[in-house]
Amino acid sequence: MSSEGNFYTTQQAAKVLGVPTQRVHELIREGELEARHDEETGHWLVSVRSVEARLQKLPPEPPEARGRRVSTREGKRVDLWILLIVAVVTLLAAGYTLLPLLLG
């Protein structure tokens, strides 16, 4: 905590919340965390009370919200189908374009 005892630095708040520092800055901009800008250091100080309140009322964020991609077998299967559909459409378009040249 900061020397005042009622505030965390953004790095400390991120550690307590289990999110990246960038997410803490987003939460400050969105008004989800109370913070004040320390004119002396130029850094944001986040209210300990608002961090504790957020911890108590919100479930943990899913990995997608923290910028990590979650890979599932179903997701890979969907990706494969999309790739296959794109390939077929591309081949059909190429064939349609070249057909007049081939028939001459």
C-alpha cells in the first residue's frame, strides 16, 4: 500500500485483483475503481476500499477478459470448418472466373 495506507498503487491493486495493470487503468477510467491522481509522483492511487469492494462483489474474470485465448476442442473444430468453407468458396470463385477462359 502507499504511505498513506488507504491507497494502492496501480501495480499493487492489479496484484490484489489478479489482473494486469492495464486492466486496473481501464477500471479506473470506467469508474469501477475509485482512484486519485497523485500530482507529486504522477501515478494513480487506487482506493483500498474500492479494491476490496470489487473483490467481494465480482466473480473472477474469465481468461478471455484478461487477454488470454482459451482453446477448446470445439473451438478448433469450428475453426477447421470455417477454414474448409473459405477454401471451398475460394475454389468455386476461381473456377467460375476461369470457366469462360477454359471453354474459350
